Amino acid sequence: MEFFFNPSSIAVVGASPERTGNSLLINTAINKDVAVYPVNPKYQELAGLACYPSVSAIPHDLELAILLVPARFTPQIIQECADKGVRGVMIQSAGFAETGEKGRELQAKCVETAHKAGMRLWGPNCMGLVDVPGNKYYTFMSPSITDTLPPDGTLSLVVQSGMLSAGFLADLATRRGIAINKACSIGNKCDVDECDVLEYLLQDHSTKGVALYLESMPRGRLFMELAEGAAKPLVVLKSGRSASGAKAALSHTASLAGDARLTQGLLQAVGVGTARDFHQLVDLGRALSLLPEAPAGARVAVLTFSGGAGILSCDLLEDNGLPLAELAPETVTELAKVFPAWMPPGNPVDLWPAMELHGPGPTLDHAVGAIAQDPNVDLVLMHTFLGGSQEQVNLAKYKQQLAAKGKGMVFWALGLDQPVKKFEAQAQAQGVLVFNELARTVDCLAAASRPSRRATRAPRPQASGRPLPTGLPPTQGVWDEYQAKRLLRAWDIPTVAEELVSDLDQARLAAEKLGWPVVLKGLLPGEVHKSEMGLVCLNLDSRAKLEQEFTRLQKLMQGRGSLVVQAQRKPDYELIVGYLKDAQFGPCVMLGVGGVTAELEPDVAFEMAPLDQPRALAMLERLRINKRFDGFRGEKPLDRNALAELICRLGDLGASHGEISQVDINPVAVCDGEPMPLDANIIWEN
């Protein structure tokens, strides 16, 4: 990827004296350390540079070619680049796979030619690459972009959309004044994709965080593996959310996964932040790249000029799971030195009465100095009103004081237009975060304190590869729960006691052996939703009830399938554990809340498989219901290790046998703290 980001020579194919071809040439040639060769058979010179009729006519070696020509000419030019020994081609033209079948064929031809030559393709249908600190602008955006992008950015962007990336970058630069390090528009991703670019940016010293807008993740598993091992914070905005993946789902596991929920869950599992919109994507990315890592549930000190703003800050912090810091006695004593006698200091620290006595500057200096020394404070939220007094806020000094103690600082600023803009520019130069919305300010503080953001984890385990036991049915279609649980038990996953029965006498003996009450189930070939078909009979506490339901099921099933008698367990609550083989992410496991509301308001966590005990235990923490696992209204606490072991074994089973498509263990009853699978099915690939 180095030849895309730092080429020594570039051919600009489609350069012209006007419109986009002119913009691309001017932008590319702004860096005088790179040899630039315009290519257009109509001209001998462009922008003061010798212009060549073709790539092959350039009498110099080339590392990179940027193409901005009609799509129909691209395959021929790709071949010329291959013959010339060009290492990378960036296709900024549109008219390829995004236009339909003919465009897809054209794009595929370009990829085939490039792969044969060992050449990489970036795009097509993209806006190229911008590297602000490197003074590289390989894009046909207006040349004014080179003057409007602020310097010193630490956040790099990867944006799949072409024109959206241009509008996005222009908005950040001109309206919001946000500094960006690199912006990479990757378009159709015919070859180079987000994984290639992310791998480069993770090694790039000037990039401190990466924000990505993605419409698809074809190499989703590789992306998650890169993210899990990343030492830099990542934030993703994923579009195209839908439940279409659930339409063909036979199991609850796949239904609860859908398209977006699985992606969101896996991103959360590897510590990647997720955004809802474009501005939040950048705000969260900047926050994570600039703030020091804070502990989970970081303790926040609020310095404000307004009691009302302090109260609202408390509400928003609580909504995000961030506690107000309990100021140390020494801090309170120190703050009291500038507070009026009638007002004892607390948190939020309402500084206005002290400012009335001593002035804004001295009061802020004293308060920040005291808070910086407080061992009970992890993050500082400062409010400031800007109406000509912004010079009273010593940004460099405050940042240095707090950073020396490992504390992050974020400003919520409001006031007059020009003073606010001036303050934002000063903060940008100092690497200090300033927001105009209090809710967004707290969102970013919360993102900085989420666990696993930059956690170091053990390498993911390998699948055991254990063979399937002998004596099982053919591995095809849908296995009913009796067949499925035989395999689960062979994989050391305990299941509820049960017996297969073929007549009423066997059913009576099984019930006596298992102990009343029992459950009677009818198992039909290929059917996984037994309850909906009336095939599950609960609370059978006598022979008469058992005989009645046995006769009913025999009539309903018309001689098909089989019957099973199970010991009945009364759960405190129910969970779902599942496995699915996803086209993008490969083997994955799911843990969710069971019961009738599971699909109405899903509470689920996902992980890639195989996985280890710490990763499985972390899944439990990501559920909203997780507090119940500690015991609720007299319930015995959940044996977390037992449930985590169940998840790990299921993940190993699926990862060891790629022909397994889905596994549903639903419900997993939690009885006196012990997880026990009551029902299961397995779906094999055809």
C-alpha cells in the first residue's frame, strides 16, 4: 500500500485544462517531491508539465497511475499500466459495477488484468486519497481543498462512497474547522478495500485514530481481526442496515442476528465504537484519538459557570453510565479558598460565584489546578461561555496540568459566533476537544471510557478440529432436537435428561424414571418451531395427562417423526445460545435473552468463533440483563463460568465443522444459577 500513499511518481491519465481533469492534475502536482506526468493525447503540455499521449509513452518508471477517463477506456489503460510495470492504479472514474451488469463485467476485466500483473487497484468510482500532513491530494475535488483543510489532524477517514466523501471532507474543513490527517475514498472496492487501508493506517505514525464509513464488509472477519489487535481507537458507521438476513433464517439465532445486529455486535466485541451519523462518526473518532484512555465508568468532574448546565450534565452523564467524581477532601478544601463563604464547593463545581469574586481567569486556574491533583477524577468536562472572555481559558496550561495526571479534558462551548470560532481554532491547535452540544460532549466522554477500547487480548484460539462421533444421522438438512442434543453432549455440552419413546408404555416408564412433571414433545422431520405447531406439552404431572397428550400428538403427527419425554425444569429465566456461519464473518456465536419477548426487544451479544473463556465472559457483560446474573430478588447468582464454557464449546463445534450452518440452543434455562439447555436444533448446509 506504500505506493498509493507515498509514490515517487504518478501518471495522471485524463488530465485536462478544465473541469475535473484540471483539478486532479493541479492537486496531484502540488507536492513537488513527487514526479507527475499528465497523460492526454490532445495536449503536449498541461499546467507547465510535459503531457504524454499514453502511459506507455512516458520515458520514466511509474509507481502509481490515477485514472479519470470514461469507463470504456479503462481496461486498455490498465493493460498499458501492467506492461509499464506500474505497481498501483487508482480509478476515480465512475461507470463500473455500480451501474449494472455491463459495468460489473468491465470492472471484472480490469481486476483480472491487474491481478495477472501483480498490480493493485484502488476504486473505481471514488474520490481518491488526501494526506494533509504529507501534502498529497490525489483527488479531483476543487483545488481549494488544499488551502481549506486545517493542519495537525490526528484522525484518518476511510469512506466507501465517492461523492459523499468529497462533501463530507468539505463540510468538515469549511463549516466545522475539523483537522483530518488522511481521507481515503475507496469507492467500489474492486481490489483494495477497508482492510487494506486500515492495516496501513494502523502502522501510520501520524494517524492516532481511524473513522470508517462502510456500506459493505466483504472481508468482515479479517476486519474484525485487525480491529481486535489494533492499538489505535476505531469508530465505524455502517449503512445498509436491514433485517433481510432474517428472511431466510430457520433458527432464532439467525433471526436475532439479522444483517445489522451481527455486525454491530461483533464491532462492540472487538472494542470498535459505532456511530449513528456522519458528524458523530468524526466526533467520536476525534475524541478517541485525542483523549487518554480512561477506565470503564470513568469518574467525571464538571466545571461550569451555570448551575442549570451542571444539573443537565449530571443527567447526561448518568444516562451514559458515567458517575460524577466524589471529590477528595483535599480538593474541596482547595476549591473553598476561592469560593464565597456561603457556598461550599461540590461536583458539579459551579464557578460563577467564585468568578464574581476573583475574575474568570484566576478562578479557572485555581479550580483546574485543584481538580488535576484529585485522584478520584478521571475525566474533566468544562463549560465555557464565550463572549470576548475566551482569553481567560488557558488551554495549553490546562491540558498540560491534566495530561500530566493522565486525565482527559473536553469543553462544551457556547456564546457569540466569532468568539466561539476563535476558541475552537485555538483548541484545534492544542489538540483539545470542543463541542457545541452538551449531549454530544458527554457521548464522546462515554466513548473514551468504554472497556476494551484498546484492550490487549490473548490470541484467538484455534478450532480443535475434533471429528464428529460415529452413529449420528447424515449431516444434511435440519436435525431435530434429539439428534442435535446427542451431538451437543458428545461435545461436552450438558443437556436436560430425556428419553426417546415409541409407545405409551415407554412414555410412562420414562416419566417415572425422570420424575414428574415431565414434558412431552413431538419431533417432525425438518421442523424447528415445535411450539407454534402444538407439539410441546408442558406440566404433565400424572399418567392421565401424559396419556391424553401422547394420544393427541400421535394423531396430530400422523405417524411421522418421533416423540421424546423430558424432565421438566422450572427456570428463573431463559437465555438463548446459538451459532451461525456468516458469509462475511465466518463462524460466530450468539448469547441472548430468551422467552417470549426475545424477538420483540432483542438483547443479544455476538462473538467470532472459536473463542476463549475471557471473550465468552465479556459477552455476558454486554447484555442489558447482565445485572440479573449477580442474583435478583433471592435468585442464586448465575454460574458465569459454566455458561461461558458452554458458549466456547459450541463455538468450537461450529468452527471445527464448516458444514454446520446454524445451531440453536433455545432455551437455556437458568435454574438455581445453573445454565441447562432444554431444546436445540442444528441446520446443516445443503
